[in-house]
Amino acid sequence: MNIQALLNTLGTRCRTLPLVILYVTEGCNLRCITCSYRTPLPNELTLAEIVRLAEGLGKLGLRHIVYSGGEPLMRRDLPEICHAFGQWQVRQSLLTNGLLLEKRFGEIRSFLHEIIVSLDGPTDAIHDTIRGAEAFHRILRGIRAVTDMHERPQVSLRTVVQKQNFRSLPEMVRLARDLGVDRISFLAADVLSDSFGRAGMVTTPQQDDILLTADETREFAGILEEMRGAFQKEFESGFIAESLEKLNHILQYYEALLGLRSFPPTVCNAPMVSTVITSAGDLLPCFFLPGFSNVRNGELGNLLNGAGIRSTREEVRHGLLDRCKTCVCTLQVSPAAAFAGRF
């Protein structure tokens, strides 16, 4: 039972912090068209600072840490970071592009409960065009190196649906099955925020390379309808993480960007049960909302309960923020789930 987390969902005060997404670096070894993470920041948290952060989060009731970036496997001391959080008996997940998975998995295997590999196409031609490097076959070798093991973490694929791959969703599901992963999930491409390293970019992503046209949205609708019959078992078992209704929200999102309909409804309480910590220590309510402090500025419990973030939580609760109304990646933890400790 987690009464503190339950109370989090009912108000604006952070009594415990069960879920944290930690960008361990903003360095990345791919050149994706939808983000600008390339090189590590000059002021990224040191290992000593992350060890202290792990202790602070552990004392705040951390249950689940997600390593993200950039590409977390580019950080050489990732095993030491995993060890620091492992001292607190938390669930550890790795969100990776998979390019270094085959090389480095052995170093962190004993710590991880889940690996989420971003894969944006069922062929090298599609995936590598979106990702900006020849990476597809190397990533597949890394995935198979993990899924072939008898005892291993849960492995998932995550695909960002966009212009160059929306026709390939059925093939992505089949590839996921062939690779022996545990599930596959789909997201729309965020094009409306400054997230993913885009703040201050000299050039922004070319939306014509990402967004669907009106004709393509109609084609996409037909593909989703075909998937209803072709993958009934995969939907029912949760192998496809999203319901068909949620996949249709991706379609609706792209239609809304064209002005053809309203954005799909969003329900989220991410700032009540989680936070995002950047590689430089900035505290964010979620992936998309502005930061409210930095872990170097004081005691975590105080930082997480400042007037600014509590006001943001209230605005999120009542659906007042325009940024939330167009969000592509929401988190909704019910009071019952929070009480049960499911994060």
C-alpha cells in the first residue's frame, strides 16, 4: 500500500515521488529528424551527484527509475548509476535507441527490469532514414542478443508514428513478434513543443517530413481498420500496448494538426506522481512542460513543493494548459493504482 502516492493524486503536494525519468546524458549517436540531441551538455550531473540524487529519491519513496536521454548507453558510468539506484530496490527501465545494446547489455543486465527500444521502421530503408544513420541491423542484433537469453528483462519496442512509417504499422507488429519482444507501443510525433533538445535549435524539424497529409490520414484510417481484424489477439493480450481506440487518437492528432478536427482528449496527472530530471539536473513536471528548479538548488522535498510546481499541478488537474491539450504522451495513474504502488 502507498498512501502517500494516493494522496499525491488527490492534491498538489508531493509527499512521495514514485516515478522518475532521468536523462543521464543528452549525447546521442543517431541523428533523428524529430529531435536535436547530439552531444553531452557541458554541465551534466557527475556520478557523485547522481549517487546523491539516488539517495534523495530513495528517501522520497522512489519505485521506478527510467533512464533516458539522449542515448543513455553512451554514458560510460551507466553501470555505476544503475548500481546507485539498485541500492534502493527500485524498478529500473532503460529507454534506448538500441545501437549500443549488444555491446553494453552485459554491464547492466543484472540491474534492469525493462528495456524499451525505439525502433521506427520494419526495414533499414525506413528506420535509418528517420534515424539519420545506418543502424537498423545493428539494433536488431542487440535486441536478439537480449531476447535469446533465458532470463532477461522485459523487452518492448516503441515506434513513433509519422509520415515515413505509418503504412508500416502491421509490419512493425510482425517484426516485434519475430524478434521475441514482449510488446510494442506506438506514439505520435510531437511537433508542437521545444522538447527533445529542440529549444534553441538553429533549424527546426521539417514538418513536411513528419506530418501526414489529408489523403494520408484517410489511408492511415484504413490501415488501422485492417489491423483490427489482423491483430485481434495482439490487442487483447496487450502485445500491442495501445487499444485500437488509442491508436485512433494518433490518427486524430494528425488530423487536428491539419485543422480537420479537434485534438484527441487528454487526461494526465504526470506531475502528481512523477518528474523528469534532465542531464543537467533541471526538474520538469513532464517531458513537455517547462522546468521549475534544479536538483543542485536545494533539498529535493522542498524543490518538489515550491509554489510554481504546485500551481502547475493544479492547472494540469483542471486541464487549463494549452500544451496539455495537444500532448502526445500522457500519464494517468488512478488513485487506486497509486495506492497499490503500480507505476
